[in-house]
Amino acid sequence: MGIQERIRELEDEIKRTQKNKATEFHIGLLKAKIAKLRRNIISTGKGGGAHFDVKKSGDATIAIIGFPSVGKSTLLGKITSAESKTAAYEFTTLTCVPGMLEHKGARMQILDLPGIIEGAKDGRGRGREVISVARNSDLILVMLDARHPEHYEVIVKELYGMGIRLNTSPPDLTIKKMIRGGLIVNSTVKLTKINEKIIKGILNEYGVHNGDVVVRQNIDTDQLIDVLEGNRVYLPAVVAMNKIDLVSEKELRKKLNIEYIPISAEKGKNLDLLVDTFHMKLGFMRIYTKPHGEEADMTEPLVVRKNISIGELCRILHREMYSTFRYALVWGKSAKHSGQRVGLEHRLQDGDIVSIVNK
């Protein structure tokens, strides 16, 4: 039996199992088995055939994910200088088309990817190649046709199946493996979605029989498995509801109770709001450079991602700056005092002034 057949068999067993307190342990183990089977699929992102070779550029990369013919190519043409073929039939884009968006000093690479369909995570319609590109992006734009809001749940499910978690953070728990002593589970919060028996059962399924587990969040079974798998990516996401001019927005909100930006890529409606939201979600900040012994350049800041380290900044400024680094002097919010001397691991904040001293 192949991997996909085995996964489907286990998923069918979960569907057949009545969910209650007596069966939650069994369901947890089934989910762990499925996750282990999916591991190779997620790590390779392969579905056969050619792969998308995407070279990242700019300050951040945004992947557009949506069903065929939702307007991805039209949007790319409106907000960047790229040209992606458009037509009134499905699967027009058969490869990845990049474009560059410049906004408030930040350069954002926008990737127009082929449309995905239900079953993408299992390889349908080159879905795994598409989603593997999305895994390596900095933000995902989920683009929907306002006439088909039900596609949202399908897209989230497909991304989830390939290890992508949208608009959430990694679960707050630690697992310290030991040689002996059994499993000791401690929680700093009340657990209502999982219990100690399930935690230990899933850990045993992963071959962990001795260790200390500290849970600091009211996690569920899926979140515990995510930590054990270690290959999940947690990405910010924006939902754009395209062709909003073709539907009643009042009726649409009755069908889909999520936050979205109503747009019309064809008519240019709300595209400025969409681009502003990209910038906000990506958390860009300004860093000013100060050559050693000179005044700081306060006219043209570097636009970088939030929480950047001195080491990461060095790599952006010049490829040799990291290897010849001695120390940096920092003025601003991240410094304990003006001109604080720091190392490569120091994290910067918006508006900081940095002077890097090399060997």
C-alpha cells in the first residue's frame, strides 16, 4: 500500500470514529500516524514533473494562492510592472511569474502562482510544487473569487496539509528528551483540549519514552504533533476577496465570517489598502546607518524586516561585512544606552542608528 492510500485509510478511520472522551486518545494516535506519513511529502514538496525555480529578491516575498481564474495575474499586473498572461479560462498561469512592488521604501516580491484545486496537497494540479513555493515565502495572499467564498476553507485545508500555519504562532511548549526516568508532563495552564495520557501516547508514537514536557499554552493534539514534526512554517496571511463588484457584500459576509479585503483587481478597487496591509503584516522598520567616525545618514533609511539582528543586517549591507565584523555601536530603542557596543546577535528596533566596525 502506498503512502497516499495509507493516509486516506487512516483519515477514513478518523471520520468513522465517533468523537468523545473515550475515543480522543485513539484519534490522537491516528493523527500522529498521518503526520509521520506526510513528513516526506512536506519536506520535498514534490508531486512529479518540473519544479518552480524561484529566486527570492527584495525585502520580502509574497505568494499569491488561489483557485484558477480568481484574478491573480490581473492583480500582479496592477500592483507591479510584471506581465502575467491572463485569459477567461482556467489554468492560464502554468509557471511562477514574479513581480516587484515598491511601497514606502520596501521592495516586495510578488509571486503569481498557478491556481490550486482541492487535493493540491496530494499532488493534484501541481499543487505540491505551488504550495512548496508558498512555504518559502514571507507572507501568503489568499485570493478568492467573491462568487465562491467556500474556496477559502479548501485553500486553508490544502496549506495546512503541507505544514503551513496561517496567522498563528508556534505552540508554547518544550520537550527535553532524557535517557531514563519516563515522561514527566508539567503544565502552567489548564489543559482543556488534551490530557496527560494523550500527550504521553503521542510522544511514545514518536519514539519519545523519557523526557520532561512543559506546556505553557492550552494546546490541542494537532499542535503537539506540529512541535514533534518540527517542519511547520508559521506565516502571516492576508485574504483578498476579488470581483467584489459582482456580488452583494452583505450576503457575502453571511457566508464567510472572516477578515478580508474586498477588491476588484480589474477595476483597481481597494488595491492601495491591500498594499498597505502587506506592508503592515510584514512588519517593516527603518534602520539608519552611521559610518564610523561620521554623522548618521538620516535621509535614506534601510527598510528591513522587524526584529532583524546585526548579523542579518551585515549580510544585507555587504557580503564581506559579516566575516570581517568586530562590533557595532547602536543608538535608539534597542540600545541600553547611546552608542551601546553590541555583537552579531543583537536585535534592532525601528528607528535605530547603527555603526558597524570591521577588522
